[in-house]
Amino acid sequence: MEARTAPTFLSITSIIASMTLMALGNGIMFAYVPFALTQAGEPAWVAGTAVTMIAGGGVIGCLIAGPLIARVGHARMFAVFSSIIILSAAIVALGIVPWAWLASRFLYGIAMNGNFIVTQSWLNHSSANSWRGRAMSVFYLGYVLGLGTGAFIFGQIPAAGNLAPIATIMFACLGILPIALTKLATPPPPEGVTIAIARTWKTSPVGFVGIMASGGLSMLVQGFTPIYAAQKGLSQGDISLLIFLMQLGMLGVQVPLGALSDRTDRRHVLLIACGLIASMALLAVHVTFANMLLAALIFAVWSGSTESVYSIANAHANDRARPEDYVPLASTMLVAWSAAAFVIPGIVTAITPVFGP
């Protein structure tokens, strides 16, 4: 077995780099799929179902990731799940076939949650309690900024044709390289991997509830914003700019809250984040896209606060976990996240034909 690298912040940069590169491609697809479906005249519920399929696949990814990591290890499973992401983008590149696109988003959900379990457990194994909150915040910040930058890239390329999914495939291929070439020691394979909801609740009820709340809210904000914007008639460039500004604006929310959570009780910081979420949600009801910068600011704080709940709740739970519990804890947390992310957007998708996006 490799000697374990001393836990320093620089030692985890390969994990952050790989997931950020993956996020660039994912951001392109998050903007491209709803826009292309809307432009093709598909009803809004189809794009909404695509969001729900991501979460549904995510549940499956949570269930299979742990046993597969125990079988072949973290680094190999990252390559496997990344290959599935490439496959899902290749299906989209074949042309607009709604049922095939829904299947591809389901595959993406499986693979992306699998990669999150791989990288989260690896990150937690390689970080110390004193800077885990900052590490998790930078990890998720890199990912969400990658999503935003990917959406911005989508705004600069033709929406017609298959250039967007091809670009996604290129970024996914690049994303495999940092982890494939890292010298960071891989965690030992977990001896037993289960979805331990009761044990996770016992370890951190606050973390468990926070993850579920983040799942439902995050998928709504991130998944339905481009659908809502497309239905409101925003152009490809405006939608990509909105998503980019949303992710960029998180710099002012997620990093400070993550740093604060390392210095004080993480539960208090979670309450601050929840207050911001409620406030921004009320403002979002009344905002219009006539003032794009104001709308982007509100959505950015809203989204940043939601993502902060995930990273802080995750750090709170891992503070109280044993090292051998990191993989089952990550799996269980993502099951909780995905379940909420499946149910809440599913309800919204069901009522979209009645009330609109």
C-alpha cells in the first residue's frame, strides 16, 4: 500500500482539479439540454423530467458506488464513472431524441454521484478536522464555478449541432488526468459498505437534515433556472450569462461561510445559510429578468447559500465520523441528497403543466 501523504491543503488539489474539469463539461450540458429541448418545441415537463432523471440516477449511483469502491478502489472507480459520463454525453450528441436524452441524464446521475462519493471520501480521508470545512468549500466552489464557466462556454458556441456534447466529452477526458496522475495516497478500501441511514442520523442529525434540504433546493435552483429562463424567452447568451453569474456570485457566500464554520459551531453557520436561502427565495418571487444583474445577484446568493448548506452539513457529519466510516457516510449522505433532489423536482415537474415553470 502507498504511504499516506501528510494531510496538507495542497495534497488534495488533484481531486479538486479533476472535479472542476468534470464540472466544465457538466455545466455545458446543464445549459444545453433544457435550451435545446425548448428550442425543439418540446413541452416544459420534458426538460423538467430530465432534471428529475439526474436525481433518480443519482440514487442508483449512491447504492452501487460503495461496493464498487470496495472492490477496485477509488482511483479506478473514478475512471469508470467518468467513462459513463462520456457515454451519456455521446448519446446526446446523436441528436434530439427525448427518451434517449432522458436515459442519458439518468446515466449521468449515476456516474456523477458515484464520482462525488469517490472524491468526497478521498477528500475526507486526506484532510484534517481543522481545515476540512475550508477544503469542502473550495472543493464545491471549484465544482460550481466549473458549472458556471461551462454554461458560459455554451453561450459562446452554436446551440445547433452536437458541438456542446462533444465539448463535454473533451472536458470529461481531461478531468480523468489529475486523479490518474496524482501521488496522493488512496484511502484503504472500506471493509463493508452499507447505506446506513440510522447510523448517519445518529452520527449527525443536523448534517443529515441539512443534506436533504440542500438536495431538494439545489436541484430546483440549479436545474430549473435555465428551464425557467428559456420559457421566459431569454436568449442562449443571456441564459449562459445568468448561470455563469450565479456560480461566480457564490464566491461571496460559500467561501466565507465555509471559513466561518471552521472557527465556530457549524450549526450556527447552517442557520445563517438557511436565513439567506429564505430571504433570497422571497426576493426571487418578485424579480424579473428586465434587470439581469439584480436577478443574477439574487439567484447567486440563493444558490450559494444552498450549496453552502451541503458543504457545511457534510463537514459537520464527517467531524463526528471515524475514518473507516467515510465511504458509507458519503454514500448515505448522497442517497439522502438524491432522494430529496428526486422528490422535490419531481413534484415541481408534475405541476409544471398546470402552473408553468
